[in-house]
Amino acid sequence: MSNRLTPAQWLLILVLAAVAVSGWFYGVQWKQVAAGADTTHQEKLLIDLQDQLDRMRAENERLTARIHELEKPAAEESPEPSPLVPPSSPLEPPGEPPPVAQ
């Protein structure tokens, strides 16, 4: 038996070693990113904006629930909507008295 490796076996060993080393470097890089090291100003800004967006969504959901809560008793008291009274003239804004003729 010969202990010599063929060129194909050497190539396979070298390719596998290169893949292993590149995977190790890739893992080290993402470990640093996950730890928060080397974050740029833009990345920090994006994180802050995402946090602000999450807070705004939560506030929106809370306010929507509060609106629905306040609308329920009003809907139970008057099931029929009140009719809208149109202004006397389409050119006059509602709420203002009509012009007085002199």
C-alpha cells in the first residue's frame, strides 16, 4: 500500500480546507456584527428608526382600541345615524349666516 495522495485527493483536501477556513471567518464576522461591534452610523440610525416604528405601531393599536371602545356606547345609544343637513347654497360654507341684502 502506498501512502501517496493523488492530485485529485490533494485538490479535494485543499478545497475542503478552504471552505472550512472561509466558514470560520464568516462566522467570526457575523459574531462581531451580532454583538454590536463595528456598527456604523447608518446601522444605528436604522435600528433607532425600527424601534421608533415599533413604538408607533403599538401606540396606534392602543389608540385604535380606545376609539373602538368609545364608539361602542355611542352606537348602542343611537342606532340610527342623524341625517345631515346640507347648506342652503353650495357656494356658502356651512355655519355662516347668509349675506344680508341692503
